[in-house]
Amino acid sequence: MDKEYIDELKKLGTPKDDEAYTTVADHDETLQLVRQDANTKAVAEQKKRARTYAGSELPVRPCTSTCPKRGSCKDFLTGRVQDGDLCKPELRQIKKWQTAFRRGDLDRLKDDVGAVAGALAVQINRLLDAVIQDGAVIEQDKFSASGDHYTELVTHPALKEAAGILKTLGIDLNQFLMTPKAAKDAGPQVQFNVGVTLADITNRYVKRITGDDGVDDS
């Protein structure tokens, strides 16, 4: 492009005093200004989109010195996030989920969901540890309508919290045959070794149900 411009200037010859002309340096400077202006507009547009996204009503906390991950946060350490800015890792997390739902590609969220489920499972164990330490029944402070203080024996609140987390995770002990009723409804279990035929398995199951040992008593 620059070579073509120089060749065009050569064809024009030497300009007269009253003619306006542009030197190669002027052209280079103008080209640089145009590029700078384009870059400035692109950056401004990007910031505008970022402000629109970050300024929406999202549950994102600001970057503060109280954040326990600040010392190892690459966004903060590299200067991409400054004090008071919205947390970039949380913004990326939200955007990742938005994109996955928009595209219907929920498989990419399995690692995140698995991590959350694992963290909740850890919390269940901690709640049960508290029950073991304090007992299933504890004393709780109560006050009457007149303001008199008294204590009342109540079920440990951690039990209710643990049950709530299990429900959130969709864990049903009946599905795992881990309740007396579930084990009863499931019927007897038949153990067999590899190589046993289907007829042998069926006969064993029938004998266990009917009590018939196969011996003819007549």
C-alpha cells in the first residue's frame, strides 16, 4: 500500500508553492493516527460491553483485601483486577454457565457440579461430626413471653441441616436399599459365580422363595 502511494506521488511531480501536498511522513503519521483511533474505539467498545455485563444484577463480590484467595489470584497479581473491581473468576464462572445453558452443552458443567456435590458431602460429614460430639439431643435456650429464661431439650439442628443437604443432592437411601423397608421390598438377593447358567440361578431363587430343596418326599 505504501509503495503504491509513493509511486502515485512521483507521477504528480513537484508541487507548486500554492498547491497542497502530503509527504510520506505525513501519510505515515496519518495512517498511525487512523490506527490509533480504531484501536481506541475498539477498546472503548470492549469496555462498554464489559461494563454492561459486569454492571448487571449478578451475585458477584468485589475484589477486596478480605478475599482468602487474593494472594494466589492470577487476575489480581497480574493487575487485570484491581481493588474494588468485580471478581473476574466469578464473572467467568457465571458466563461459562450461561454459555453452556444457551448452547445446551451441559456436559461441560459436570466437573463444576461434581465439585459442588463433593463440597456438600464434606459439609454433611462435618455436621454429623458435630452431632457425634454434642449428641443427637441438646439443650437449647428459650425465653417465655414474660422474658423468663429456661432450657429445652431439642433435636440437634445439624441433623436437619444434613437431611436438607441430602435432599438437595437428590440422595434417597431407598434407592441404595439402605433402609429396612427398601431392603424388604427389594426381595432376597441371589449370589452366583461366573459360569453358572441362567437355569441354575432361577432354580436357586425359586428354592429360596418356596423353601423347596428339590428332594421328593413321596
